[in-house]
Amino acid sequence: MQLKQLAQNFNESLTAIYQEDESHALFLVTLQHLLNFGRADYLLKKELEITDEQVAKFLTILKELKTGRPIQYVLGEAHFYGLTFKVDESVLIPRPETEELVEWIITVCSSQFSVGNSLLQTTNHQLPTILDIGTGSGCIAISLKKNLPHTKVYALDIAADTIETAKQNANLNNVKVEFIKDDILTSSVLHLPLPISIIVSNPPYIKEDEKPAMHQNVVDNEPHRALFVSNENPLIFYEAIADFALKNLSDNGLLFFEINEYLGEETVNLLDSKGFKNIELKKDMQGKDRMIKANPPTPKGGFSGR
């Protein structure tokens, strides 16, 4: 069978679930995974005959894709910020908009390593600390550690199976991250060095009434505990994390959030009501309100250092 025939097979078999461009994208991901062929390779070699054994591997993956299972779960991996991550149904599939959040943090923090700038300076020669709350696959924490090696990175999640996957990803990408099993909504004590230089979170933020507009393969396959919040209290995680940050973030530290595009103003107002300053709402590449950066309140009396 020729590659172009396989591509057509993917398109015809997945037409009930995906649009044609999506089906072709899934074929190209499979092609990269199985034969290490990129898009350019396909365009040059689409009439290439492949072996029966190779065809069988393509069709095995296609069979799972026809059930609506996301290709990242089918292949067992996803790519994020230039790194490869193991993924399964215990973790969310990393998204491009989260890559933008990571890029923002790295850009801000890299500039702060310059001499005389205090954001990431700590006392007693301790490494500056980063805490990722609701780490999932570990994609944020691991990418930050990989690109900001002179930091101590912690990652928290509520689920043991999720943390196990994240630990495997830290090993896969050859970085050291300290993982913590806890619930930010109920925990009052976390055993890690304080104060924290940077707190980042991509918590659950999709309201239940937004579920009908989502792609069915996301709703049917990805962990709801990492996706959805109630319509009545959609900012529950942001409030809990903001309160935690007020107590544990260094005076010159930063709080970063990925947010619901429809709740940008509400999230800004929440942080403002708690005294956070220099609140910046940032759009993603699609023009949607997607990220927030903020500093903790100025200490009374101007005292710096906790």
C-alpha cells in the first residue's frame, strides 16, 4: 500500500469524528511516530510502498482513533515545548496555549537572573523555588526546570496515578522535580522551603455549561477532575491558590495562571480584591484571554523579605 492510500484511508475512516484537515493531521502524527517521516517527507514520498507489517501498525492505530480516543493516548506520548511526555488517561493532554504560558514565565524569569535584579534572589544561597500546582503530566514543571536549571522546582497534584506519570516524565526528560501529593483546596501545610519565588497553575477552569461546546473526544477521554468546575463557583481553584500565594509567595515573587478565556476580567478582579499588584492579563496567539501574571501585595511599612 502507498502512503497516499493510507492517508486517504485515515480521512475516510475518521470522517464521522473529525474534519478532513484534522484527519490528515492525525495521519501525519502517526506517520511521524511510526516511520519518522515529517510533512515534507510525505509530500516527497507519498507514492512510497510500505510493508504489510507497517500497514498493520497504521491500521491498529486507526482502529483506536475511530473510537474517538485522542491520538496522544493512543501513542502514549505528547510533545510539549520541545520535549516528549508520556500521557495516559490519568493526565490532561498538554495544550499549545500552555506552551505560551511556559514561554512567558521563562522569558520573564530569564531576564531576572541579571545581576542586581531581585526577583529570583534568595537568602542563605538557596536556589529560587518554583511551585506548579495541579501539575498533571508535569509538562509545566518539567519544561521550566529544563529551561531554568538554576531553580528548585516542586509540583503538586491531588492524584497518585497522575503523580506517577509526572515522575516518569521527569525521568524521561532528565530533570529533577520534587512531587507532592496534596489537595490545594484543603491543605493548609506544604512541606517545602519558603518563601516560594514563583507559583504557577493551570487549574481546572471549564464550567459545566461549556461542556456541550467541547469536542466529544475530550469529554469522553480526558480526566474531568482536571477540566471542569461548577457553574456556581468557577474560580474556586484561583481563589485557593491566590490565598496560598499570599501566605507563601516571596515579596518580590510572581504568580502565573492559565485561565478560562471567558473569565479574564473576573479573575483579574479576584486578584485585585486580594491586594495583588501589577496584574497583567495576556492573550494567547488566538487572541483569547489566557494568562495572568501578578505580584503579591506590597508589605505594610515597605518591609521586603518574609
